[in-house]
Amino acid sequence: MDHEKKLHVVVATGEWDQDNLRYRRHRLAEYLADKPDTTEVIWVCPSVTNKTNNFTNLVNGIKQFTINDLHPNKLLRFGRYFDIFYRSKLVELRDYLLQQRETCTLCLWITFPGFPGMLDLMNWDRTTYDCSDLWGSSISGSNNLVMTLRSKSIKHAEARVAKNVDKIFCTSDFLHDNLKKKYNLTETPHVLENGVEYDLFQTDAKPKGLDINSELVLGFIGGIKPKLDFELLHQLMVSKPEWHLLLVGPDGTNDHPDFKQLINLSNVTWVGKVPPNEVPLYMNSLDIGILPYKSSTYNNAVFPLKLFEFLGSGKPVVGMNLPSTAKFKEENVYEYEENPTAEGFSTLCKKIADTVRQEKWIVRRKALAKEKDWINIFNEMYKEVLK
């Protein structure tokens, strides 16, 4: 590399604090910002609101550059995938980066296939695609004309990215196989699953004002979206009135009737979104972490952030319909099954319930999670990209 100092540009799906959730891309940007040879990290993202100042400085020291969408309506977000709609909006960013390249190595990190023209913005020193989703696939499984056109647009943009970056990483074996086959890649993607901020979850504190007295508390923490099986959870909680279900996270279902029906049960508590630093407190309010996903093509590719966060808190986990996690199935640590019924899911919870507070299993769960600390994952990624 010509320069010791490095400037990293991370292309992301939305503004930093868009839904108060922290995804893999957020951890990556913070990791890069903490590197001693980093001079700056720029978070490039679409904005659904019409901003007049493209550059803003975030409180964490990262600089954000927003690209205004054509219109707030979701149907018009296709502009993110075609150069003609955003090329002129990148001029200010390009001019700024050209000033920096005299003294810095410029590294581009693409975390979703929007704005593929970023690859052609300048002569980057390093380019990387970190794929954490089956982009273009419907979370809900719906397949109409709009979804079909959206999928084709995203696939075209992703092909352009995947075929032209220096390195590719992905969060599951499914995404690895999908990328390689779909785009006939010569460069083999590296699989690095999602991790955990291990130290953050080493606390016994609980949230104030949340008092759940129940024989067994199941919990899901994260974005609440149609990819979850609300019908199965409803059947489960109706059949087990002595149990309690704690849901923590923003509603991304657009008021789906199945979700509404679920949270109306007396043994279900929905907290809504909470600050990321309070997530460990809610982990300590449950007995078993659950990953109740539907069977779908989209979920075949998913590796949920919460698996190792639950384990990092010492909690056993019960999951379903997440093939990417099956390799981590382990008795009294992670119980997993494809397409279980509500009764089958209940049986898995009962099986693991007796070990919730057994010290040897708490130690084992935490040990597995510690291996997947984000630092270890990103160290491996950084070494591969900048070797």
C-alpha cells in the first residue's frame, strides 16, 4: 500500500440511527474507526428525507454522507440501483475523496448492492463486498409485479458489485453458494458469520420497570418483521399459559394482524425498540432465547445476530428454519429444528429448560459466543482485505 493512513468508505442501507438497531455494518464501521491507521470512516447511505447538507458528523466520530432518494415512497427506492438517478449526487463526495487520496489509502466497503456506481467513482485501493442478506428476496414471501421488478434491479446491481470487487465476504454458507452460482464468480467468497460484542453481555443487570413472574420466560430481541412465525408463537403461548413471551424490538410488520393477535395475549409482553446498550439487560430478563423464523428462501440465507448474543448472555437458544445456524446445534446450548409445529417447538423449550441456570452449560454457551466476538471476525476480514 502506498500510504500508511487509510480512509474507509462504508456503503450502507440507511442512516446510522435509522431504526435504532445495530447491524453488522455498524460494527464494521466502528471497528474500522478504531484502527490506529484509520484517518476517517465515511458512512454513505440513502436518505428517505430530503436533506440539504449531505455531510454530517456523527457523535461517534464517523462522518455520514447521505444520498437523497427520489421520493419517500418505498416504490421509488429503485433509484438506488441505477447510476442515472444518483450519479450527480456523488460529486461532492468524489471531490472530497480526491483531496484525501494524496495522503490516504482509500478503501471501499459495500454492505448492500445499492449505489453500485460507487465502484467507478474513483480508482480505489481496495474494494470489498460484505453480503449479509439475500438482497432482492421478499421477507414476507410475497411475489407481485413490483417485487419482481425490484428483485431484477437489485440482482443487476449486485452482479455489478460482486464481479468487480477485490474481496467478497458473506454471513452464511447459503449466501456463499448463492453468490458464486448466480454470478459465476471466479473469486471465492469467504464465509464469516455474524458475531457478538461479548464484553457488552457480561452483566447481571436487568431493565427497570420490567417484572415478569412466570414459570418460563421465552424471548426474542431484534427487528420484529414478517420473517418471524407469529402464528406458531400464538399457538405456543395459548397452549402454555404458564409461560411468558418477551418481545423486544421495533415493529417492522406494518401492523400485521398475526403480530397484533400475538401481543394481545395476556402472557405476551412487547416492549418495542430499546437503545442498543440496553439489549443485554433484557437478555437477563428471559430464560430461553428463541429464533422463531418461518420456512422461506429468504430465511435460508439468514444468520441472526442474536444467536451469539443470547449465548454470550449465558442463555440457551431454540431456533427453527435457519439452515445457516444448524452447524452450531448442540445439546443444552442450541436446540434447532426444521419446520417444527408449535408443539414441537414447545418440546424443544421444555428439553432445554432444566439447564437454563446450570453453571456448566452457562460456561459452555459463553465460551462458544466468545469465539465469535466481532473483534475476531473483523480482524480476519481486515487481514484478508489489506494483506
